[in-house]
Amino acid sequence: MTARLLGLTSVLALAAGTANAEMNFNRIASFPVVENMAAGEDITRESSAEIIDTTADGMTLVYTDSPLGVLGMIDITDPANPAPKGNIALDGEPTSVAVIGTVAFAGVNTSDSYTDPSGKMVAIDTASGDVIGECALAGQPDSVAKSPDGSFLAVAIENERDEDLNDGIIPQMPAGSLQLVPVKRGNLDCGGIKTVDLTGLAEVAPSDPEPEYVSINAEGEVVVTLQENNHLVVVSKNGEVLSHFSAGAVDLEGIDATDERGALIFTESQQGRKREPDAVTWIDDSHFATANEGDYEGGSRGWTIFSQNGDVVYESGTSFEHAIVQIGHYPDKRSDAKGVEPESVTFGTFGGTPMVFVGAERASVVGVYDVTDPANPELTQLLPSGVGPEGYVVIPERNLLISANEADLIEDGGVRAHVMIFEYQDAPAVYPHLTSAGMDELTGWGAISGMVADEGGIVWAVNDSFYGYQPTIFKIDTTQTPAQIVDAIRITRAGRPAQKLDLEGITLDGQGGFWVASEGRTDRVVPHALYHVNASGEIKKEIGLPADLMAVEKRFGFEGITKVGDTLWMAVQREWKDDPKNHVKLVAYNIETGEWGAVRYEKAQPEKGWVGLSEITAHGDYVYVVERDNQHDFRAVTKKIYRIPLAQMQPAPLGGDLPVVSKELVRDLLSDLTATGGYVLDKVEGLAIAEDGTMWVSTDNDGVDDHSGETMFFAVKP
């Protein structure tokens, strides 16, 4: 069976609700690492969770926070309610950490420059926060690993290159190395450090190995990745090179290799793509797995299992990426680079099953593989991480998997960095909520915005301007778990893909077709408009806004559309030029007469950022709207569904006084948005109400651009 078919089969199993597998990982908590800052500290500073480990009792997590220059600690005595244990300041930049007992051993970069690298290994008592030992290292450390028996540490002395020098091409001196640091009586034995020379082994730049990542097996053997050199080295605990070999290359078929910024097209190929592995982990004493992130010349978008003599035992090919595509996590803006970029790989045995956990940095996904047979791993789950998963730790004794996510998007008003906690449970898999697995063609999706319900459990949805060159109507079958995308109707104009659309709303036309609303942005030549689309996606009619509306328009236009009789109603997201503060328009267009009108809606005063409307849908005697702020995680306040009596929806002529409608709270969605253990996602964009009153709610994942890619799609009762 080909790698792609293996991946598709696995995700089909996920879509079937894992009927034959009771044990699954589900997220139970998310911890924003900014909470580890002390009272009074400036929490607007960048903070990050990168490499993570646990104390021997599995009760305290320890992670590196490079921007703050600290080790952070989290109390997970109750893993569903992680608590801050504070930060430990270090004199330098922590790059990696390994914990033996209660002592954390951190590699710290103290380099003055790329050409004058330096570093140290620091031992910290996690109970007191005191530094109890320190050793100078041969240069700038990257990865640190502990031996299973706790007798020594392996440190990759990378002496990383300057990416701005000579386009980042190596060699760039000084050369890195591997250092083996003994641990005796719970502390560092600086006098016993062994330095292993790794020069002369690789073919790309033999004088500049640049070791990246290390892992140690039960026999004390160390495997080292030389990422930029596309090479792997196995070293004994005594420092003898046992084997070394090229990581090789992969032929990739069915990928999106073009950064067209706006369409998901998986018809391209790359031949002889170097693996250039980043992370590596032993899965037994003779096999290890690599995450093939790639660097400046490679990246094969998957992961590989090698024997320690260099034989390829398993290659995922594109199957891992294809599975990610199907759950809406594909990062289109990385298509011309390295796709989903598998960066991290970790091993653990849960319930007697050996498992490999593969983290895709750009897709913010953790893949769970059963590696009972190393030659035929089985993808059993895909888990939603925070933005940019960097490090993992497994605690099988407590059935816990921990993900540290490095991206802190505070400067862009985005989500903060988080540590996420997953538990291996006797329960169905909660994620994904929505998948295209099972379709005949590999179908990518994302940035779900407006929705509308139809008969038979069908919900129709549109994507927004992120996919401006591929506007699409998705047919979703909500009777399946997870909900299943069963068709993708591309919107066309004169037989060609329609462009310059920002679809934010969809409603049924009652004749088998649709009305869709586009949020305009005149500075980018995107019109504010309504489009009548037939069942096959062809635009049959375009209706621009009248002069009275265009005279007062701003870029924050239509967000949602619904049909009541012969009238289309559109919600305007935020105030236009003629709106009083905290008031927005609900705009009406009569399909038969061509008349325009509006009413006003009073929205909440924002505590931070802004508040606006993101959806409108009619049901029964009411019109329902989604009112939301633009805040993420613990900062979110307003994510609510309100309803307006249909009797009040009487449009007044444009240009004059507009009546203000009343509103009634139907549901506060904050508890729903954290029900699966994640942080609050900012963009609640879709609302569809079925005939029986069931409300389907969806979030927009921004096309996985500065976003975790997570899409929530769930049902609530009013």
C-alpha cells in the first residue's frame, strides 16, 4: 500500500469515530505561559514555551523560554488545571532542557556572535529554583538529551550559521561538535566532559557539521542529526562513532509546491527532496525516527524510521501532510517552502502500545502513530496544538502527552504561547470537528466564514478572502462524526474561477442555488457586493451597493447574509462613517424590487480591541446574529449569539434615521470555546440553524496563517 493511501485510510478511520479503538488522546487543558510572570511584570513582553520536560514524579513541567531568558515551571498535580510555578532567570538564552529527578539541566547560549559562540550547561534545583552547578561548553548548545539511566547528558553544540551570510550556505566556522556530560549524585561532573568530533563525516559541508538534535537509547547510544548536512550519526556512550550516513531524499507527489497565496492545489511534485531532519527520537535500541523539517535546501514534509545502520524502515512520504490537509490545517503560505514542516518527534509507550508523536510546526498539529510494527506505522489521531509546536514530553505513567508551543503573537494582537496537555482516555476522539476525508479528491479547506443550514443535516459554508483565488462553497454532512465535507463547489465567473471575492456569508435562494455576500475592501479592489450563484457555483448575478451606502462604507463590510421572504439581510461588521459609536447596520435588499434599506443594531462596548458582528441567520420568528470581539485566549470577553424579533426587522430608507432593534442574549459561547481544553479562538464566524433549532457554530482558522489552524465546528441548543 502506498504512503498516501496509508494516510488516507488512517484519517478515514478517524472520520468513522474510531469505533474499534476506545483509547484516545484528548486535550484537557491549555496553559498560557505568560501566567508564569510574577505580579507586576510587564505581560506584554514576548514569552515562549519551546523545549519541555518533566520531573521524575510527573508533577512538574519545566520548559525553556528563550525570549525571557528563563526556565518556566508548571504544576500539573491536577493536569486538567495546570498552575503556574514561576520562572527561573538564567544568565543567557536557554535552548533546551532535560530533567533528571528534580534537577533541570539547561543548555544556555551565551554567544557574543556567530563567529564567537559560547555556552554553558546549568543545573537547577526545581524545588528551590537555585543554580547548583554549571559547566562551560565548547560552543553554542542546541538540543540536550538525558540518558534513560540518568548517568549523562548529550549536548548538540551547533554553533549555528548566520542565515544572512552567503544566503545561509555552510560551511561557516567555527565547527560544532557533540559533548557528553556526566551526571553524578544529581549534579554535573564538569571534569568528565567528552567532546566528540563530528567533522569529516557529511558530504555537504564536512568541515561544518552543525549538529541539531540528540536522543539517547537504553544502551547509552546517541543519535545526532546534522540537519543542514542532511546526515545522521550514531555515537556510543564512550564517544565512539558507531555509524553515520546520509538522511537521503524523497520523491514527493501530490503536493502544493507553489506559493500562490490563495488556492489549495495538490497536483505538483518535487523529486529528490532532501529530508534534512531536525528532531530525532529512538523508538527502540536499534531504530529511530526523524522529523524531516528541512532547512535551506530540503524538507520532505514527512517523517522517517531508520535502523541505526542507515536502512530506511519506513517513510511517510506525503501521507502525513495529506492527512493534515483533510482536517483544514494546511499552511498554504508555506507551500513554496516546506509545507507543514514536521519539526518535532517524540516516542512513548501508552497502554502497552509504542507510539511516535510527530509535530508539524507550521500546521500546528501533532500526529499520533502506532509503531508496533516499525515498518508499518498507523496514524491513529491528529491533535490540535497551539501555534508552532516545538517540544513534547510524554508521561505514560499518568497517561499524559504535553505539547509546548513557541509562537507568541502578542505583537500582532494574536494568541499567546501555550503549553497544551493531552490525556490518553477511554473515550472517543474529540478532534477533528470537521474533515474532508473520504472525498474522492484530496480536498483542502480552511478559513470557514458564513454558513447556512439545509435539509437532511446539511450545512453549506464558504471560505473567505484568504483563498481569494479559490472561493468555494462547502457541503457539510453534520450527521457524521466528525462532520464531513462531502462536496466542494468552486465559485466561477464565465466558467473561470471567480477572484477578488471575500465571501463572508451564504444563504439558500430557495431554488437550489445560493446568495453569497462579499465583504469589500476598496483599497484592494475587492467590491462590496451580493452574488447570486447557481447550484454548480456559477455566478449568475452581481449586485453592487447603492451610492448611499458606498458614500459611508469602510473596509469592515458584510459579515453574513440571510433570506427572509423576498428580502436579503446582511450584517455589517463594524461602524461605517455615519454610524453612532457601538452601532452597526443590518442592511436589507429586496430581491424583487431592488430597494435597499437598513436598521441599526447596538453592539457591546469593547473592553479591548474591537467588537463587531460576524454572522446573521433567520430562524422562526427571530433573526440571530453573532457578536464577537477580536480577542484570543484568556483576554476574550464577547463571543455571543443574540436574537432580534423578526417583527422589528422593518428596513428604513437609507440616508435618514434608522430604527435601532432590540436584542436578547441566546448563548454566551465562551464555555463552548474552551470545552475541548483549548484556549478561546477569536473568530467565531459561522452560525447555521437547522429546522429543529440546533445551532451549528464554526470558527475561522485564518488559513493557518499566524494561527493554530484549529477549526471548531459544534452544535448547541439555544
